[in-house]
Amino acid sequence: MALATAGITASIIIVIYVLAYVFYGKKLLEQKVVRADPTRKTPALAKFDGVDYVPANKYVLYGHHFASIAGAGPIVGPAIAMAYGWLLPIIWVLFGNVFIGAVHDYLALMASVRHGGVSIMSVSENVMGRKARYIFLAYVYAALILVIGAFLSVAAKVLAGTPEAATVAMIYMPLAVMLGILMYRTGLGTVKSTAIIALILVLGIAYAMKYPFYLPTISFLGFTIDSYHFWVILLAAYAFVASVLPVWYLLQPRDYLNAYLLWSFVIISLIGVLGVFTYKFSAPAYTSFAPKIFVGVETPFWPAIVLIIACGALSGFHSVVASGTTSKQLANELDALLVGYGGMLTEGAVSSFAVIIPIALAWSQPDFPKLLEAAGKANLIPDYQEGGILALDKVQRFIYGYGYMVGKAFGSLDTVGKVMASFAAVALASFILTTLDTATRLARFAWQEMFDWLEERSRSAYKLIANRYSASFIAAAIGFVLAYPYVMIGGKLQPAYNIIWPAFAGTNQLLAALALLTSALWVYAILKVRGKVTWLIQVPAWFLWITVTVALFWWLVYVAPKYPPIQKYGAGSIVAISLALDLVLLYLFVRGLQMIKKQAGTQPA
């Protein structure tokens, strides 16, 4: 495409997002569908407990929600999808953002708020019956376990490979705790507390660039633990501890602080785009409809794109975040548009401006090796020169593509480009950590809800297996088992996320379809919204459900059999069980819709 420049592409994306937020989000969803009411008391106020139900400033909450949903998915997924060229991934991100992802996030958040802050799984009980709730909970729990396993593995890979990001991670968490104490326990206020901690964080990032943190390889009782495995152990322990702490202590302030890092990351990418406004992409707009992505298997764009871009376009995990932690902190119903709809659009901006556009620019540039050499990655130069940026690992595509774009904008690849590549690694590690402990907390909520029937029969037994410590430990432990081993792929030992990723992505996207169908039924049955507007919710939901269901069956038939036995039967079993639960939930959805229509037909309009 001759007109494909960084500036033109970015301008089109921004215009689409602004129009979507104003007309699709505010005027349609907020005002006509949900009819948000600023005078209605939210669960954060009505059920305040100082631990999970805590009202938050809308910008603080936006930071928490955005940071929680924007993990590795909107970065790693699009980096993999560039095998199709840059055009198909960016179309999928834009289409998914506007018509599926942002609608899904906003409705899941508001449905939870209107039902007392319960999860989207519990909302399903009100529209599909009690069976639907427990089946949905089981499905979501399995999906969250895959999230924890995948992100533990990705985070360990990033921290082991970019030790400067590890230094920031070590500094970041104590600063987040300090910010929470300053904001909520000293009376210093949000602005002053933020200014103090932000200054220390900037100094900390500068320190990290100079003093990267390396974990040693150790041998113990005949076992060798390298830095990757060391990080998996430490991160699993961190996920457990962070998930049981009160939200004001770490989760709220950490995610709020992370939002500034995230915004800096996005703003710098926009500055980079402006600096290379007239630069044409060196990447082809289109390479192949079915390049070999998964273990040498030809991977068709449809339906397999949902197994690759796990977030960025849409994500079922967002509905669990929105209805699990965010709805318990929403202080005003009008805040939900910024937090839910706006949060999803911002995640799409991360995929577009910080991943797809930079990689498309750096695809086959003659001066790109200069950046790799400056970053101490000269060993990657021959691969790049032979195969372009696709010859690099998916995380390296993102990190060095981002560094190249910003460095090129400032005319300095060996200094600015190198620093910005390190900053990209720091940002990625921070995003992953927020999603990791949020997913563990949400798995705790799902586990506790699955056993609420036991509380009625034996409170002591319920307290034993479903208290916040045991529920969080079980989730973190299973995720650890999934993430810890290397796997053999193509004769090479690779981190576990290479196996877990498509299974995690598929179950995650199928969750989005189920959550959106549940939200559509909530809109029809509870809000009693009728007419053509309901098709704007149901049609995307059905399209997504068909796409993901076909994709997962395709994965089971063509991809899973090529995995090593443990992964083939482990990941394959989880996906097969998920598909079975999916079909049961679909039946309950159709039955619920028919019952509601029948009731509506016998009542006055």
C-alpha cells in the first residue's frame, strides 16, 4: 500500500477511536442502553468493607483497570500476528475494539455494578439460571489458571532476558505500597503523593538502566535452577501475596502508578509516530493468509487470529476484571464509560501505536542492526539480515521495534533507541505483573463463588478450603506448575508460554463471547431494551462465538497433536473441557432468551 505511512495510519486510528467513544460509547451504550445514573449508589459505597469494596477516584480506577487488562496480550499477540503482514492485524484490532471489546468491557462492568458488584458469572444466574452460574464459574476458573500460567512464563522470560526491567520490578512494588500509604493513611492527597512517588520512580528507572538485576543460576541437590525458573518461583510467590492484600494497600496504588508508566509508554510511542510521520512501512501490508505460526502448521487468519491476538482487540479476561475488582471500586456510574469503554480503546492504542506500527517500520531496515549492536544483541544481527524482524523472538520484535521507531524519530539509534528499547521491556514487565496478581485475585473470587453452596452446609469446611489464603494459593500453585518447565518445540527448549499461549488465547476469547452473550441477555431481560439496538450487541457476540469455537476445534485437530505428550494432553484436555462447558452455556443462553421472549409476549408492552 503506497500510502501506508506511520502518520496516516495513526491518524486514521485516532479518528476512529474518538468517534467510537463519543457516538458508540457515550450516546448509545451509556445513554440509550444502560442509562447510567450518577445518583444511583454503587456497590463500592453501599457495601464498603475496606478490603475489596473501596470507592476510588475515576482516574485512579481507570489506572487500575487499564493496567490490569493491559498485560502481555496486547503486545505479544500482535507481535506474533505480524506474520500476516501489518494490515490484517490492525484491521482486527480496530474492528474488535469498537464493535466487540469495548462494548463487552463496558456492559460487563455495568451489569456487575447493577447486581451489587458480583462477577459476570453470577450475573448469568439472573438471566440463565443457577446452573449457568456454576458452569460459567468453572469455565472462568480454568481460563484464569491459563492466564496465570501464561503470564508467569512470559514475565519470567522478560525479566530474565532484560535485567534492567527486573531492577525496576524490585523498586516498583515498595513504591506502590508507599503510594498507597501516602494517599490513604497520611492525608497527603492524591496529587502530592503521586508527584513524590513519580519522581522517585523516574530516578529508579534511570538507576535500573545503569544497574540491571541479574538472578544467578544455582545448583542444589542435583537440580539446576536458571534465572527463568528462579523468576517463575519468585513471581508465583508474589502473585499469592499480592492477591490477598487489601486493594488499597498494593493493587489500587500500584495500578494507578502503572497507568502513568503506561501512558508515558503510549505517549512516547505517539511522539515516535510524529517523528517518523512520513516514513513508509518497510513491512508488507499482506504476506500470506496462512503463514506457519504454530509448530510449523499453516495458521489461517480466520479463525485462528483469536488464538494469537489474545487481547488488544478484545478479551474475556476483561469481563472478569471489570466485574471482579473494578465494579467494587466504581464510585459513580458515569465513571464507567472512561474506565470500561475507554480502557479497552486505550489497550487497542497500545497494540496499534506501540507494537504494529513500530514493527511495520523496523521490518527490514538496513540501519536496524545498529540498534541491536548498541543493545548488546549483535548475535541477532545475522538472523535479522536474513529474515527481517520476524526472525526475532516475538518479545524482541516488540522491544526493538519500539526502540527503533523512537530512536529514529530522535535521530539516535545507539543512544535514544537503546534506552527506549529498555524502557519498552520495563513497561512490558510492569504490565504483566499487574495482570498476574489481578488474575490470581480473580481466581480466588471465582473459587470462593464456586463453593458458596458449601458455606450454607458447613461454614467451617468453607472457611478451610475457600478462605482468601487457600483460594489464592491453589490458583498460584497450579499456574506455577504450568509455567515452570521448558518445553521442546522444533528441537529447541523454550519457555512454557509458547505452548500455553494459543490455549490461553482461545479460552480467553471464548470467554469474551460468552460474557457478551450474557450481557446481551441482561440488556434484553433486565434492562428491557428492545429493537435494533440489541442486534448491535448480539451480532458481534455470535460472530465471535462462531469464530472462537471453530478456532479451538481447529487447534485441537491440527496443532495440539504436534505438542509433546504432557502439553498435548494437558492443554488439550483444558481446551476440550472448555468447549464442552461452552456448548452447555450456549444451550442455557438460547433457552433463557426463548423464555424471556415468551414472557414478554404474555405481558403488556
